[in-house]
Amino acid sequence: MSLPLARRMDGVTSSPVRDLLALTARPGVISFAGGIPAPELFDVDGLRAAFDRALDGESARRALQYSPTEGNPRLRGLLAARLAGRGLPTTVDDLLITTGSQQGLQLLSTALLDPGATVLVEEPVYLSALQCFQLAEARIVPVPGDAEGIDPAALDEIAARERPSLLYLVPTFSNPSGRTTSPGRRRALAEVIARHGFWLVEDDPYHELRYRGEREEPISARPELAERAIYLGSFSKVIAPGMRLGWLRAPRGLLRRVAILKQASDLHTSTVDQAAAAEYLAAADLDAHVRRLCETYRLRRDAMLAELPAITPPGTTWTEPDGGMFVWVTLPEGMDTDLLLPEALRHDVAFVPGSAFLVGEPDRSALRLSFAAHPPETIAEGLRRLAKVLVA
């Protein structure tokens, strides 16, 4: 007889991406499932030098000790300067360093959501955000949208009816759809949020991974959202996910409350990783490194988009992202990607079924493909394997 768990666990679902990792780790599998950066592009030499400096002489005593919950002041200062370059005026006191941006979501869910509170999301939506909101026992309500992002008129109507606590968005190269909210939509959404007076949680981990077009200013930069916008980011996609370094930019009153929650969670994020990240940002040319990432990922995106017409059945559609890591594919009505996944794994190729990213009625004809981790020739081979499942 199993012992009981907390009731809040009843509504929490496992991440299919994490569940797939064991299956896709076997030799020979080409996985388009995980949104992971290409390991061969990690700046290993630059990071090794940064850790060496962080652990040199007197610096080692600080890097190996406990540290403030808010995070390394030098790292926050360097990060604040980068955010200012995005149009987000930021000081050290506006930032909290988190153990990956996922921890930021978890802390915000605890700080902002009582059981039964309403959270509005775009659809499809980042599935790990869903886990955080489920753990908070929130009501999750999707807002319809199109290729330009969520519909401001629909948001206005739903906000008036549901009285939400927050809206969660990944407006730039969304995970999983790859879509980017247009500048006009960003302005309109900010007006709706300000008028109804709920929080915006803007998750922006892919901001710097742009392959075409002009860079969009974060919605959080809109002046009408100065006291209700929370901006999350991460070094995982541009430096290394293994360092588990993210950040949270928020109004200072909220930031103080979130820092208390972080004290209860893990005291502080890894001191030595923060020190090494500060050394790296101070000495390395991160902008040049990001340009190399973008040049490589652009070729990989293009390789995937070029192959899709030949490996999918007639009537299939897909997004063509301007950046990020993902292509969202919608197969003809009647096809079920949950049922197709086991067959794909038998052909040594993996994807994530679209139903995992949907709150309402699941669209079982959709799937997410990630192109970042594989060179073009591997992408082509993986899609040829997938064709055996999709057009058999």
C-alpha cells in the first residue's frame, strides 16, 4: 500500500521531453525532441578560462563560499548592461539570479498564485510552465491567436471574464511554435494588460537567437507595464545549460518577496557558476559567440524547412521561425502524433507530440521538431526516417 502524496500532485503531468530522454539516448537515435543547444558550439576554452579566473587566489575563497540570495553583484551588473541593450533599463537591484529560468517560473507561481487563481497562456504553450502552474493549483485558460501571436481582442474579452492573476508568454521564437509576436500585437497586448491590471510574465530565453528580421523589443519594455511586467531569461541557450543560470527582472517590491521564497528553496544559486559566468561576460566576446550560434542554427533551420515538403503528407503545414530552436508541424486532420511516436522510435527518430503543449482540446495532428542540435546532414537523415512514419 503506497503512502499518500500531497493533493497538489494530482494535477501535475510529467514532461514528455524529459520522459523521452532515456529512449532517445540509445545509440543511433536522431532526436528532434529536446530543445537543447548544440554541444559542439559550447565555448569550452572560454568557460575553462573563466572558471580558472574565478578559482584563482583570493577569488576562490569567495567563489566556493555561500553567497547572497539575490546573486553575484558583478554578474547582475553585467547582465543589467546587456538587458539595457534590449531596451530594458535595468539596475543590479532589479535582478535576481535563479537556478535556471525554470526556477524563476516556480518562484513566481508560488508568489503570485493562490489555489484556483487564473493564469492565461498562449497556445501551444511551454509545457514546463504548465507544470509550475499545475503545482500552484491554478486554473489555466488558453487565449487564441494566430501567426502574429495571441489575439489582443480575445485577451481583452477573456481577461474581463476570468479576472486573471497573470498572463504567461514566450513572445519571441516561442517554445513550441517558433512564432514571434509582431510589434503591433506587442503594443496592443501591453494596453490590454495595463487596462485590466494583471501581471505579465515574459519568458525570453531565445531572444538573441535571431536568424532573420529585426530584433523585437521585449513587451516588458512598454512604459505602461513598468510595475506589472516580469522578465525571465537564461544563459542556457547562449552559454551552457549545465551551468543552470537564469534571471528574473521584476519590480522591487515583488523581487524582495521572491528572494524570500528562493531562500526557502535553495538559499542561492551556485556561487562558483555565478562567479565563472561573471568572468566570462567580462572577458569573452559573447556577442561574437552568439553570432556564431546564429550562423550555425540558421543553416540547420533552413535544412529542416527544405526537407519538410518531401517528407510530409499533402495538406501538412508548418511554422517558419525567424529564430529560436523549433518548428511546429501540423499534419492533415485525422493523424495522431501520439500514436505515431512509438513507430518513429522504432525507426530511430524522435519528436514531441503536440498534445503535450495544449491546455484545451488537444490537437493530436501536431508535433514539435527541434533543429538546433544536429548538423544539416543529420537533420536530412532524421527526416527521411520520419517520412517512413508520416507517409507510409
